[in-house]
Amino acid sequence: MKPAMIVHGGAGPWPDAEDSARGQALVDALHTGWRILEAGGTALEAVEKATNILEDFPLFDAGIGSFLNQMGEVEMDALIVDGAALDFGAVAGVKHVRYPISLARRIMTDTPHCFLAGSGADLLARQLGFPVMSNLFFVTEAEFHRFHEKQHAAPRPQGTGTVGAVALDTRGNLAAATSTGGVPDKMPGRVGDSPVFGAGGYADNRYGAASATGVGENILRVLLSKYAVDAIAGGMNARAAAAASIDHINSRFQDSQAGLIVVDRDGQVGAAHSTLKISIAWMDADGQPRVSMQGGVGVR
Ligand code: GLY
């Protein structure tokens, strides 16, 4: 079976001057995942390793570059979903793990649990020998300045840099990954959609897989990623399912500020958004990388 892959770096407004750097990071992530898929590796491995690249890229709100909470700290959430087993691993509120998505995968594979939060998750990372950093490691200069100037600054647009990846491997397995620093100025302890199974991501080999981005408080209420995969189960392809999911969230919230990427079991890819922009990269039918900052629902 021919593999398929699409990645995102968030939905929302951001300066056009950043488009090129964001696009290049997405292509780097896509190539990382694609090499794994082309070599016969699993969709799970591809989405994890692609997401690691995005977690390291400082313009995205995940890993390094995460938004700061009201205390000036980074708290990160991540979810990985294995569509073969309908299984997932998730972390919430981690402060020290270099690659939250990789810890989420190990929770799925190496523990009896699905979801660990806060200090327990950070402790497991240490026990597993993960790179464990000081919280300041994740704070970029730009986010540091934004935090200190927020009294005088205009309100920050929300949901502009969660990252995610969705893939289909040569054996027909689907996987999804989503990683985020949440929303800017969030209350300490706030958790959004990203680590929640069915909201921030979902995958089921029988139908498709999805990863969401945008304002978690809206996405959680409609379980956006599950909605997309249910739409595929109902007969839609990835493109139509992405559009239907955004229509659905828009029907419930005036300003839904959401986006998602989707792959169906036939290897079609789709993306849709209700924000000004969504940053995505995908492999087209000829195996060539394509990038868009405007999304659109038909990307293959
Ligand atoms: N979608 C990211 C968040 O709301 O935390």
C-alpha cells in the first residue's frame, strides 16, 4: 500500500514573514516521517519522529517555543494514537520532558496506563532516561518578552502553533500525533484538547486518522478529531471529512478558531480550518512535498 502523510504547525494568525520558516520546518518534519514510511516503518514511528522535529522548532507552540502560562512557566501536553490497536498514550502539564510526544508513546507501550499528568509524567520521563530539561530550556526569547510585556501588549491571538502529524503506512496502519504548549496566558494546570483522545487526535485503521489544532476549549466540546473519523466511517473521504468537521464546530461556536488534518484509509489527505491560516505540509500523489499556509480542504 502507498503511504500517506500530512503534518501541521497550528492554525491562527501569525506574521506572513514567518511563513517561509514555518513551512521549511514542516517540510523537514514531513521528510523525517516520510523516510520512515518509505523504508517500511510504522505510521506510529513516522508521526512520533516528525512531531519531534516540530517540538524542537521555536516558532511553534510545542516543546521549545511553547506559550507561557500565567506564572511564566511552560506546561506541555501531547497525545499519540495507534489506529491498529485503537490505543493511545497521553501526557498533560509536563514541564521538563524534551519530547512530550515520545513520552506519550512510551506511556502507551510501556505502562499499564494511557494518560499521565504533571509531576508523575515528568518522573516517568526521568526513569525512562528521557532528556529532561529545566523549564527555562523551552522558553524562547520571544515568549519571554511577550510574557513580561503582556500588561502593555495587545491580546495575543490564540492557538497559533500546536503541532501534529497523521500518517498511513505501507501495511495500512494509521496513526496520529499532537503536541502543544497550550494557549498563551493559560491558568496553571489548564489542559486543552491536544492530549485528549478523540479531541486533539484520533486514529482507527478501519477509517482514518486526524490531528486537531486551535482553541482547545472549543475543540474539546465537539471531540473534533473523532468527529472527522466518524465522518469517514459515514462514507466521506479525508477532504470532505475535514471540511465537515469544521462546518460542525462552526455550527456550535461563533468563532471556533480550529483546524485539523486528516488521512483516510485510502491514503487521501485533507485539511480544513476556521482561522485566518493553517500551516500544513503533505506528500502529494507523486511523493512530492507540498506546503500551504492557507489550508483549504482539498490538498491532494
Ligand atoms: N489546541 C491547543 C490547546 O488548546 O491547548
